[in-house]
Amino acid sequence: VNNFLAITAFLKLRSSAFVKMLVLLEYHSFRIFIILILLFFPLTLDIYSLSLLAKYLCLSFPAVGIVLFWGYGGILSLGQGIFFGIGGYLMAMFLKLEAATSSEASSSNALASYFGSTGLPDFMVWNGIEKLPWFWKCSQSMPMTIVLIIVLPFLVSFLLSYLNFRKSISGVYFTIVTLALSGIVSIVIIGQQGYTGGINGITDFRTFDGVDLDTVQSKYVMYFITCGLLICTVFFGRFIILSRAGNVLRAIRDEDDSLRFLGYNTPLFKSVIFSIGSVFASIGGAMFTIQTGLASPSLIGIATSIEMVIYAAIGGRLSLVGAVYGSVIVNGAKTYFSGNFVEYWTYFIGFIYLFVVLYLPFGLASLSSRFKASLQNRRLKK
């Protein structure tokens, strides 16, 4: 009997310690996240795995924005791929023009020189375009490109959302609008091959402002730049959530009509929050282009936009750091399963999503709170 009581007390102690550890992890999740991406992963992963992780972190930018305006604002968008693509294509346009005007010998430069179109991207030469389009000229400057990556998605998303919210088009109707626009933009980009590279996208660039992107040192630098931008993004999102604006945002999510009756301009407020999340996606798209060397219409399509919502849902739609974890977990699982289970990997990803939706409606970030609540219920019963 004494042994049984001792074992029971030990198990209770272990359970209590485990729950306290989970609560501690949730409380310090942001600090743990910084330590992982800045110290642990760079010291333990090889350059190939670190480059894959950098790609996953780029995809977490739009997921963080989705948590901000969906989890706390009640605005579900299935078109974040549009703004991810805006940032990616703007960066790709700058890199492509830099490659086209460089003195380095390449097949694309030789082709442009043969046709007398030096300084133009190769796909424009193939399609008979003899002069650089006006909307490409801003991409000749790196500072202007960076400004556009931030300003353009903010303006586009604000215009799109405000016109809808002002007419009380929200909820599932706004979701359908963004979903349709995602498909339309993807089709337009594919159709304008001479200006956008078509279905192949924009690729074949190796330098960024004269720095070779293929070296190991450059890959480490770009990884840490990506991490720095992501930390700033999460920190800015936390600042909004913990401020008075965050309280208003949650109130609009729960009682939009009541806030409007009290005099709040809820369409304007929701449009600004949605636009901030879209800027997050654009920054991620720009870094994704640098990390992968590609800007493709597949990044703007419906499937990619839906996947971004899945990242936020799996990580936890009320957790900014959880969105990052969700992005890394889903993309890591996709890479592993697609490489080892070629025919069935999509089923594995679908099973993971269904499991989270059915049993963890608030994502993986809710595990610690659920364990804590379970322990408290046990104590109350006793």
C-alpha cells in the first residue's frame, strides 16, 4: 500500500511538473522562439537544412498576419497569397533587372544582346518586347523596391477591404471575395507572359545588390535577416494585441454592430489591421524570392492562400508565435512525407489538419492551457 501511495504521489508530481513546464513554455514562447531560430538551429543544422528552414520562416510571415486579423479581428481572408506574391514579384523584378544589366556573361544576357535588347529580362526578349514597361522602372532602384514592398500591398489591401467593409460585406462573403481575387490575379499573371514571365515566373538571378546569393556566407546572412524581420513582425503584432487597439480589435470581432453603434469607425479599423497583415505577407514574399530564387504565380494561387490559413490554424489562431511553429511543422511534414511517401503525402497533411480542427480548435498553442485546465478540474473534484 505504501509503495502504491508513493507511486501515485510521484505520478501526480510528474503530472504537475509537466503542466507547469507547458505553462512556462507558453509564457516564454516568444523568448524560446528567438533562441531557437537565432542560436539553436544555426548551430545544429547544415546549410541545406537551414536554407529549408529559412523558406519555412518566410511562409510564416503571412500566417502571423492571419492570426492578427483573423484570430483577433474575425476577418478570414483566403487571398493572402496575393500580397505574398506582390512582395515576391517586386523583389524578383529588382533582382532580374540587376541580372539583366550586369556585366556577367550568361545565356539570357547573350540572347538579349543578340536581339539588340540589352538590359531587358530574357522572357521579354522572347516575347518581342523592345522597351522596359513603365511599371518595371521603379524596380531599377533597391530603395524604391523596398518602399513598394511595404506601401503597395498596404494600399491595395486597404482599398480592397475598406470598399467591402464599408458596404457591410464581411464574414464568409469577404472570404469568398478574397478567394476569387486570388484565382483571378494568378490567371492574369500567367496570361501576361511578356511582362511577368507567365507560368514559369521570374527566375535566373544570382545576386542581390552585387552580392552573390549562392555562397554559404550569403545564405547565412539572408537567414539571419529573415529571422530578424520575422522577430520584428511578431513583436509588432504583439504590441498591437497588447495595446488599446488590440482591445478594440477583439471587441469588433465579438460585437461589431455594438462598436459601430458606439461611434467607432469599424470598417476603417478593420481595413487598417487587414492592411498591416498584408504588409507582413509582402515582406515574407520578398524574402522567399531571395531564399528560393523564384517568383511564381503558384505562390499567389488559391492553394497557397489556403495553406497559409492552415499554418495559422494548426499553430493557433490566437498565437502569433504559434503561427510560426505551425508554418514550420506543416512545411517540414510536407517535405518529409513528399520525399518518403510520394503517393500518400497529401493524405498525411490532410490528416494533420483534420486532427487539429477536431481536437485542437485553437491549435497547438492551446495544449498548455488545456493541460492546466485539466489539472485544475482534478483538484476541484478532490
